[in-house]
Amino acid sequence: MHHKKYKAIPFLLLLLFTQSFAQKKDSVQKKAVAFIADKFPSTRVLNVEYTGLTPYNFSQKLENNDYNLPEGKVKDFQQIKANANLYFFKKDKWTISTALNYKFTTANIETVNSSFQDTKQNFHYHSEAITASHISKLWNKMAIYTATVSVDGNENSFERFRSLLTGSIMLKANERTKLLVGLAVIVDPSAQIPAVPLISYEHKFRNGWIADIILPKRVMMKKDIFNNGRISLGSEMDVTSFYFDRSNKTFEYRQTEINSGAMYEHRIGAFIGTIKTGLRSIPTARIFEKGESFNDYLYEAKPKSSFYFNFGISYNPFGNKKR
């Protein structure tokens, strides 16, 4: 697989739009944007992080085979992620934003009789998305509608277009509790399911702990400590995906990850440093031909759990320095 340097010119140009971020918003929009920004760390302007895993074994098989392939081992796994989230248009109750993501994954894999994985591989993955959001009222409650169009690929080309439609309504919002429910519709032939219910719940307990639940994304308990620190305990879901070519065909590798453990965040001015550690579980990992469904796979692996550690730093000039 050829490795070309990923071009970051669009990323740098869009970053310039952040200079106009501090426009005034009406009260309804301000409350909604503050709620979303508080619940979704990815809304930070710029974030870079590194993840490493301890070695782990995995079982594997090919589709339509009655027997499993010999067990393999991931001797070394490392990943670098960088993402930017930029607002470049806001008027009344409308906003348009973009999300730019890049992942570099390197793994040293020890397998026998596998035609899809080599001993050591490096993979580049990028995705770009534009989202339009509208805030209104439904049944006299705040409603948020979004439409997202995205494209992803590797360092050689763009591979897949996707779209996502969401609608949600805030059922409760006061000083201690926020509850939002909705539905996400996924327009993507490789999606495992076409629609996903969304539930976002936050509750502030009197002892300082905060329940932060966003299904199906995460379940966390958080608490502010020191002057500018926060500790979080719980589980988060993530996805590692990348494309590669074999026999003049393009394939996609995708695995769902559940990271359970602890996270500490500390703010210094506009920068937030993050440390995470815990246990990573991967329910399933599959390889399928591009354009096919995740369920129509050619290869499947069942990795064993392993320990992960993560270090990150983000730049968020428009956030509050303290909760």
C-alpha cells in the first residue's frame, strides 16, 4: 500500500473561519448550542490524541467457512487522531459547521493463513462532513434538526459518501437535569441498521457528580476537581475504520470499540489536556468489500480485551475556563 502525505490545505483554510465564531445568538439558540457543546467534546475547535494498546489475541474466520482460522495476535497497536470542528455560518436559528477528521493507525499483527492482513501495516483514514442545524419548537419544547453530508477515504482517494438526518426534542431542561430524545436516520449501504434512537440525559447530583448519558455513544459519571480539572468514570463507544486495496478491489476494515475506564481533563487557558486509561473491548471486527453491507462480510475477527492508554490535547478558545 502506497503511503502519501495527506494534504491538509482544506483544513487550514477552514480554520480561518473560526475568527468569526463569536457572533451573538438569540437566547434559544445559545441554550441549545451550550447544551450540545457541553455534552459532545468533539465540538472543540481542534483536538489531537494518541492511543496505544497492550498486546492481545483474536480469533478469526472467513465467511461461509465451517472452521476457524488459527488464532492471531496484535503485538502492537498505535493510533493518532486529529479533528477540527468549525462553525462558519450562523444566522438566527440556523448554523452550518464542518467536521474534519484524520486517523493514522499502525499495527503489528501476527497471523497464519490470512490473505487480508500482513505482519505490519500502516493505514490512513480521513473524513470530512458538513452539517446544517436548525433550532425551533415542537409541542412548545425546544427541537433540534440536523442534516449531515460526509465523505471519507484513505491517502489515495475518496471512497464513500454518507448522509445523516437527526431530529431531537428537549423534554426537560433545568438547573440540574436535561433530557433530550430523538432519532438518527443513516443513509449508507454499509450501515448495520438504518435508524438509531438517540437519548441524551444529564443530571447534577448534590455531591458534585454529574451523570452524563448519551445513548448509544457513552455512559459516564463526571465530577469537577481542583480548580480546572474534571474526572470521568464510565464507558465510551468508538469506531476504527480504514480502506485498503487487494486484487484490484477496495475493502473496508471496521471495528466497534467499547472503552471502559477513567479519564482526567485539565484546562489551562484555551487548552485542555486529557489522559484516559482502562479496558478496551471489541465485540467484532470485519472486512467487507466497499459498497457492500457490514453484515455481508468476507472476514471476521473476535479480539480479546486489552488495556488502552490515551493522551490528548484540544484547543477551545470559545469555551469557559471553568464549569
